[in-house]
Amino acid sequence: MKTLIVEDEFTARLTLQRLLSRYGECHIAVSGKEAVDAFRIALETGSVYDLICMDILLPEMDGQEAVRHIRSLEQDRGILPPDGVKIIMTTAVDDIKEVMRSFQDLCDAYLVKPVRLGDLLKHVRDFGLVAHV
């Protein structure tokens, strides 16, 4: 499983990396713009991400806008849901309007920080990214 962790807060980023690196390669982006660039490069090189953990509150470009750009890049290549990258919003924002907006922007799951390992791994397993966790 190849994962992109998009998180500007060091401790949260380190925690997600520690949890997910057991299951495969993890890359880090600290802004929405950097995440979109990393995703574009991965698409262009044929080394796509299986999972993105995306914070909402990010510098340069927020996580929801980054998700819209990522889904647009997929669509331009003929990759349509449910075949695209699985995106879990991992954020401190628990406002129902933001949750609904995230799903409208085509995220696959939404976890409020602090992210619990069991909840994260349940989604990873349900997405079929790992067989046993």
C-alpha cells in the first residue's frame, strides 16, 4: 500500500506515518498544493497512491480544495470512483457542514483527530488495501 499523508502539524504527521508505514510506503506533504503536486507526479510516473490521509486545515490550499484537484486529475485520466485513490479526511474539524462538504468533494471516509488506530485500520481494511490488520 502506497500512502500520501497530508498534514502540516508535526505530531499528527508523525503518528499517521508510524501507523501506516507498517503496511507500505508513506510519503509526506505539508500543504494542499504539495499534495496535489505529489499526486500529479505519481500519476505521471505510473506509481499511484492507494491511500491519502488529508487534513482540511492546510497552508496554501485547504484539504477540500486539494481533494477536488486530485479527483479532477483522476477524471482527466478516465479514473472514476470507486477506482481512484481512497481518501480519508483526517482532521480536527468536526462540524457537520464540513463533513458533508468533504463527502461532496468525494472523500471516502472522515476521521476526527485524534485519529484512533482501530478506526483508521477499519477503513483501510474495508477499502481492500490490506487483507489483515
